[in-house]
Amino acid sequence: MTSQHHIRADFDARTIVVYQAYSPAVAGPAVRANRFVAPFSFHRMTWIKPSFLWLMHRSNWARKPGQERILAVRITRAGWEEALSRAVLTTAAPASVAEAPVHVQWDPERSLRGAALNHYSIQVGVGRGLIRTFAEEWVVGLTDLTPRVQKIAALRQSGRAAQAQRLLPPERIYPVPRAVAERLRIDA
């Protein structure tokens, strides 16, 4: 049986890359400051996704209004693992979800063409109580991937999938402690 719930990500010994889509008004100042600054909202949940292709599906390759800029957000693995350790699945009891500082949901992973695959991608919602910690302590760098996204999208649209595939960020299975894996339905 194929494992369906793994965290696939670009990571190294100290950090992991998650992706977010923003309007130019939010992304521009953040990229210039190399951290999240106003008008980034520190008062609402922010969703981070380690799957590049899932975010491409969600943002329609940076063409959805308000999602025209794609940022690679490099955060500490300690911060990522803290978020996972405090997370509750969005399918849990409503009271548990309401009280949780972090939410996790699983959505079908996507192919380069946008088709749903037979395994899932994790989305992590960092709640209001942790937004400042995320932005000020966990984030170690921001990279604007919008030009790369546009190039991949153009190659994909013109039928040059192999060239597009070579430009995708690397992703491999991220190791998760067993207790966290069991609670969040991550396959061991």
C-alpha cells in the first residue's frame, strides 16, 4: 500500500521552505525587508504550505487576484516542528479546532498539470497567537519566486513539461517525530 500522508518539502539540517501567495502590496515590502512587515496581517491565521505544486494549483500559477506573488519562506525546522506539535487536524472536534493555535489539513497533492494525485499535501495554519513568533522568530528569509513561477507556467503551457519540471524546487519526505505523525495522520 502506498503512503498517502507524508510531508514533502525542500529542507536542510536547520530550515524548511514553505510557500505562500500574496498580493504585490504585501509581498513587495516583505521581500524588501526580508521579513514580514505591514501590510502583512499579524491579526489573522496564515497558511503555510511546503508543497510548491499545491500552492501553484491554489494560486493558479500566481494569476489569482491577491495571489500574484509567490514567496518561498524559509523557516527554522524548530519553528516548523513547534507548529506541528501544537497543531490539531481541521477534522477534529469543533471545540478542539477553535482552541488550537495551529490547524492542519490534508489536500490532494497536485501534478505539474494540476491534476489531483493519489497522495496528500499538508497545509499548516498558524493562528493569531503565533503569527508574531512565526514572522519574527521562525522566518529566516524570504525569496520572491514569482519570475520562476511565471517561467515554469509558460513552459508548462507551451508543452515543455520536462523543462518546466527541472525548474521545480526539490522536495523530499520530511522526517516527523512519531507522536506528531500519529496525531496528524502522517504515514511513518
